[in-house]
Amino acid sequence: MAVAALLDLGADREALERALDSLPLEGFRYEITRVKKSGLDVCDFNVILDRKIDNHDHDMEYLHGHGAGEAHSHEHFHSQEPSHPHSHGSEGEHIHEQSHPHVHEHRGLKEILEILDQGDMTEGARETAKKIFRILGEAEAKAHGVSIDQVHFHEVGAVDSIADIVAAAVCADSLDIRDVVIPCLYEGCGTVRCQHGILPVPVPAVANIIEARGLSVRFMDLEGEVGTPTGAAIAAALKTEDQLPA
């Protein structure tokens, strides 16, 4: 939603597409379309994961504990053993597909930053994306009680988050935004399903970002996770002020 809003404000779509297409990632595609929401014509930006690595991240029934089936990860970061690398094939513009059965892979922050270094974007956008990931890494490390070097992105969360974060960073940079006022974040209530079971909303990573970055939060009488770790990290990285000048 942040990316779509920035595009509607005039962010450079070509810069966004160039950056996403240049990332050394597979297993996703993206769509930029126009849709009707609340009767308004608005931009819609959507990162779509290949079915072999999709993980219910946007399935509200499942995430809130109402769905059936095997538990999948909702959290982006995990403290895990080293990964088992494997290769992929890709085909089609804006489409990256796996050509064989899914094998789990984990990426540490170091690997994420190396991926960002290979993307075709300005240095300003790159530094913003790295800042967002570092904020996420610090929050997840605290949540899991490990050092930031021990925290790893699961492949599913990594692909989704890299695309989302790069898109947000590139769009914000292309608009040459210098001041971002965020009086507060809004959050829902209830619980959300993750790899480790059912967690309260806000999940620990979001709570840690709010605390560490001095963000204010208002809770709504709405079941579900309104503020995600990625969203909170983007807000924390871009925010420069709490209130508009008097």
C-alpha cells in the first residue's frame, strides 16, 4: 500500500521496475495496476510469490488462526541453522519462477545487503533499503534473543520483503522526500499465526520497532495485524518528525 500510494504521488515507475527487475532473486513477480477502492481510482502494487514458495502471508483467515492445514511461517526472520543453497531458473519479464521442487533456504542480513548492492537503483534508495532491513534485523534479533548475525530470513519472507522494501525505498527516493511526519501508527488487535504458534498483535518485532524507534501507536477495535514488521520498519526508516511544524 505504501508503494502504491507513492506511485500515485508521482514516484518514478520506470525506476521501480528497473530496480526490481535487476534484483538477483527468483520466485516472484509483481503487478502495478489501477483498481477501485471505496469508489476511488487508485494504484495497486502487488508482489506475487511463486506457488512453490507462497506462505499465507496475506491470507487473513489463516493468519488469525481460523484456517486449517499445516502451519506456515508468517514471520520474516528466523534464528536457524545455515541454509542449503540451490539454484533456480527464471523466465519472462517481471516473472521469476522456480523450475524444481521447493527447498528451504535462509538468508542472513549479510546476504540481503549483498543482494541490494546488485540492484539497479540510486545510492540513496539503496541506503534507505539497507536501513529498513537493519531495523527489521535488530527487532527480530531482540524478539528471538539472538545477535543480529544469527537472525536469518526464511526464503519466503526474504523474497517478499526484499521486493517490498526495495520498491518503497526506490519510490521514496525518486520523489526526493526529505521530511516524513508520522504522528502515530495504527494497529489492530487479537492474534496472528506464525511459525512458533499464535502470537498477540502487535507481534514482538513490531513492538520492538515501536519501542526502539520512538513510534507512537493507536489500537483499533479491528481483529488482525494492521501493522506488519516490514511496514513498521519502513515507517521507522523514513520518519523524520512526529508532528507538523506549528
